[in-house]
Amino acid sequence: MVLTIDAGNTNTAIGLFDGQRLDQHWRLSSRTQRTSDEFALHLCELLRLVDLERSIVERAVVCSVVPVLTRAIMDGIAGAFGVEPLLVSARAKLPVTIGTDTPSELGGDLIANAVGGYARVQSACVIVDFGTALTFTAVDERARIRGAAIAPGLNTAVRGLVARTSALPMVDLAMPESFIGTNTAGALRSGIMNGYAGLLDRMVSGIRSELGREATVLLTGGEAREIVQLTETELTVVPWLTLEGLYHIGVGTAFSPRTS
């Protein structure tokens, strides 16, 4: 089986693929103090919970936006399973090409999202990832990553606002009842949730225009659920898309991009 790990700023997603099927998946908090031994222990315990032996892990693929956590994850995998994990970057062998000004700056998570998205639709796509950061990754019909856009994530925006103000409380990001909030919590929910739905619609429209065709929109990330009900953009939610992309990179999937 293929072990995939996406280490984000808030959570670390872990998946086990049996062939192309995501057989198991988990989320852990991205605790930067976690050592490689602790990470190995957590991985082994997760397998035990679903009655799987360590020997089933034949290869491992990692993307990480938390440098201080990356080495602990890599060493933890090697210690637990005796395999050398692949760390995804622009230097890795990829089924997509990178058309940005400085490919080395492109995060492994965005690369994995691009690969996972193109693997699903085999054509131009926009991957919207709602996490600590909100990212948009643009992939054209030739399986080339054209670039990305980055904004603060939903909870990041709320926490930043609350931290910089004296009278605004922290609120849960539930569905707003209306555009016009009749209390402070309702006003915050409306501004954040409706505002971010509008941000998504505007960004996708602009990216599609620059790609030059009606690209498919795929939505992923831990903070994506409520936005689906507010956006006017037609999209498909793929909760574990980043892990799917890591799988395809790990097994060497090859694409046959369109040439016209």
C-alpha cells in the first residue's frame, strides 16, 4: 500500500491507498514539537487500530508546508516502515509541468493538488483548497501548472480580525442566516462566509478567463464544507484531493495531456 501524508499548518492528513482506492484516512494536529519517534509511534498505532501490519506500507509520499515538521515526518516514516519517503517538490519527477516564474517556490501541497485535480478530470482545472491559507491552483489542458493565488483561510481571517480588535468575539463559522447580521456574531458570519463565497466566485471567474477555457473547479480542504452552499460557482468537492495527488506522484502516474 502507498502511505500519503500532507502536513499543513493546522492539520496533518494521512492516507493509505490500496491501488487507486483510498482505503484509510486520518487527521492529526500539526504539532511542531512532535519528534520522529513520536510520529512513528502514531503511524504504527493508526495501523493497529484498523488491524493492518506495518509491512503493508510499500512506499510513502509526503508534502509539507511546515519545515520544522518535515524532517520528523520523513524520519518517522523511515523508522516505522523501513521505506525512504518521497518529499514532493518541483525537483521531484512529476506527471505535470510547472509554468511559474520560479518553480522551486511552488509548495508541495499545491503540486499535489494540481496532480490530483488533473488526474480526475484530464483537462483544465482550478483547485480551491480551504485550509489555514486559501489557495487557488490553475492547471491548463496540457497538464501545466500555470500558477496560483493565495489568501488567508477562513479561520485565519477570523482569528486575525479578533486578535486586532477589542470588541469582536471569536465565532464559529456556521452558515449565516442572512446578509444583514442583526447581532455581532451574525454580522461576522455574514461578512466572512458570504465574503469568502464571493471571493471564490471572483477568483475562479478570473482564473478561468486567463486559462482561456471553462476549467473544472474542484474544492478541497478542511474548511470547505459550508462555502459550497453559498458560492455560485459549479464545483465538485473532493475531501482528500491532496492525498490523491500524492498517490499519483508516488506511483509514477503518467498523463496524456491534450495538445489543442
